[in-house]
Amino acid sequence: MALSGINLPQRHVVQKGGTALRQQSLFTQAEQYGQLKITKSPWQSFGLATFAGAFIALAFVFYITVTTGAGEGPWGLVRLAGGLAFSLGLMLVVICGGELFTSTVLSSVAWAQKLVSTRSLLVCWLRVYLGNLLGALLMLLLIFSARMYELDGGLWGLNALHIAQHKLHHGWGQAFSLGILCNMLVCLGVWMTFASKDALTKAILLMLPVAMFVSSGFEHSIANLFMVPLGIIIANFGSADYFAQLGVAQSQFADLTFYHFIINNLIPVTLGNIVGGGLFVGLGYWMIEQQPKHQTALQLAPIPLAQCLPISNPKHHINLAGDISMPKSIQKLTVSELMDTTPFTLTPDLSVYEGLKCLSNAEQRGAAVVDSRQQLVGYVSQQDLLRSLWSEEYVRGISYKVADLMQTRVMTVSLNDSVAQLIELMVVDREKLFPVSDTGILMGTTFASYEERLRLAHANKPSSFPVVEQGKLVGVITREMIASKVSQVYS
């Protein structure tokens, strides 16, 4: 039952939603992305948000350094260079791990799918925003203490002052629109990274969307949490000698105040970022991806499934004995019609010996683990329990509990899921059946007929699936139950 190769914590609790039994789409990954952000531990989320705020601040330091002293250079190329430099920030967030407010608003997809509540969504957004603010302010103190504004004879600081001042001169509607445009590109950049698991590929995919929004002057609320306060501090705490050296009057930047920043920039830009990322990108794709209610998709834990062509593709499908289409009585079956509604379960507080005895007495190879509220918290098998005994050489008195040994990443199904699709999941590895890449290129050096590939396309998937409704275990469906029903239909 345990899954491998997915980016989840070792103790991650069973998924309440999931992916459809088909090639895992970018939308599905966005749904999981948003759900995991909201269900993450609050302190872990806040800590990662602090890092993200610092990463974006560092990226703006890079931008200022690259664009300082380039006054005579081509305007567009200078800004492109600065935008590419700034893309370092989002690369650090995505690859090193961070919770950035502007990408976290993509969790609107999980909210629209009813995987998270409105309250938990808003609490997550606020927590991440405050974490980003803390990270930005910490970097602000370090950068100012390091006196980086004195670089290049003070021109580095002057460049920062002009950038910060420019941001306060937008009209409210203009700042709002620039915020929308910015976060559309940020979220589309993050959305593209769902197409790859390779870190280098993710970094390359992020570069151009970020370079475009920065070079075009779009407004990013978290970047502004560092950039504008930096300008305010330089304008108010820079020495008279510093401004005299630059030959500019300190009063020229008197409008750089926190009041003007919050009212004229931060509020409209933040709202624009929410609309651009959460509404236009997140809910926009959600509306497009909605399936008709009669086409209920199989709900599984997040794992990439079918990566190949559909089995009905005429290039690969061979009619072995006339009409071999699945009877409609099987096609229409749902999990709720076959499942065992009173499944055998274990509790997490049982010892390894008690758990093994219960499984043996019930003649079960494994069982779902539920808490006192019947919430599914894991799955444990005889193999899991025996493995722990073997590792201790069968010494009596081992203190392990079922909770210590159970698998917490579990594939689950829901009441209305299709039995026909579940059969395919249980018995067919489509990557072996159709060994082609996502672009249709043959992955292999030898040719094999459909029948030969089918014999080798056995799936390494569970034979027993917990059935979950709103997080609670309501039944179990097994391969034996399905086989019994299929044999009745064909007989």
C-alpha cells in the first residue's frame, strides 16, 4: 500500500482527495500542490514562508546590483538582465523549498475542489504572508547593516531609492492591474514546473515568466515588502554625507514613507496578486477542467499513473476474439456497490504483537488503521509487522505500536469511483503496455506485440483499497470482491 517516489513527508496522513485515473494532469498536480500547502504544519509553513521572503529579497538585491550603473545601456536589455537576475528568487523558492504568498494563492484550486475549507485557506494565506514579511525584514536589516547602498560610489543605493519611489507613484487602479499581471506570470511559471521533476528543468522554466514580469514593471507584493522599505530606510537613515556625495537632496525622497507604501502600493498590489494568481490562473483552469458529474474520476493519493497512450488507441489495440468490450453492467459499477461496509480495522495504539494476532485471527493480510472517530490514519500489513520483529531478531518486549509501523501514504478510493477504472489500476501497468514517452516517442530498443507486452504489464499496485468519505473509512474493496462480481457477470 505504501507509495514511493512522491514528494510527501514520511508521516503524511492519508489523502482525502487525489488524482484521476489517467495521466496526471498539471491541474491535478496544482490541486495537490494547494492542498499540501494548506494542510502543512503551521510552524513548518511559517518557517518556509520566512525563507521564501528572504529568497525574494536576495533576488531584488541581485536585480539592483545588475541594473546599477547601466544608465547608458539599452533600456529593454538592461531590464531583461535585471529580470533574469531576479528569477533567482523564485528558483530558490521552488527548488530549495519555500512558501511564497504569490504562489500559495494557487491553493484556490484545492478550495474550489472542496478539499480545504475557506477558513483554512485564508489562515494559510495570512500565515504565509506574515512569514514572507518576516523574511524580507530580516534581509532588509542585513543588507542595510552591510552598507550595500554605498556600492559603486553610492549609486547602488540611489538606484534602490529610484526603484522604491517609482513604485509609490502608481495610481491605485494601476498598481492593482500591475499586481494582477505579475502574479499571472508567477503562477503560470509555477504551473509549468509541475510538468517536470528535474530541478534544472524547473529552474529554466521559471526564468522567462519572472524575467517578463520584472522587466515589464509588474508589481509583486512580497518583493515590494523588501524593496520599498529598503528605499524608505536609505532615505531616512542615510547620512548627509552620503547624499552630498551623490549630489542629490535628501528631501527629494520625502514621499518614501510607510503610509504611502501601504496605501498606494502594498494593498492594491496584494489584492491584484490574489486576483491574478488565485482567480485568473487557479480558478480559471479549475472552471475549464471541470468534468460532468456522470464522469466521476477515481480518487487516488498523489502518484503519477497512466503515462502512455489510452488502451483504446487503434494503433495498439488488437481485437483478440471478436467483441471484447467490457459489459455495461461492469462499466456502470461503482465502488459503493461492491465494497465491504463493515471492514476489519486496527487501532494505532495496538502493540506489534496484538496487531499481528488480530490479523492472524481474522485471516487478513492487512487492515486499515482508524482512530476513535473512524478517521483513516494509515494501513498496516502482516509484512510490516513481521519486518519489525525480524529487524529485532524476534526479541520479546519490542515497544513498537501499530502507529509506528503503519503506512501513512495510502491509496484510497471514494464511494462513486468506477470499478472498471479500479480494475485497470490493479492489473495493468500502462508504462509497460505502451512504452512511449509523453510526446509519443518509443521508449525501448526491441519490438514486442501487444499480447507480449500485455503479459508483462502486471501492475505493482495494492489489491485492497480503503474507501473514504470525508476522511472517514466507510468500507474496503478488494481484488477478490471485484473478481467474484466479474465471474458472475461472465458466467
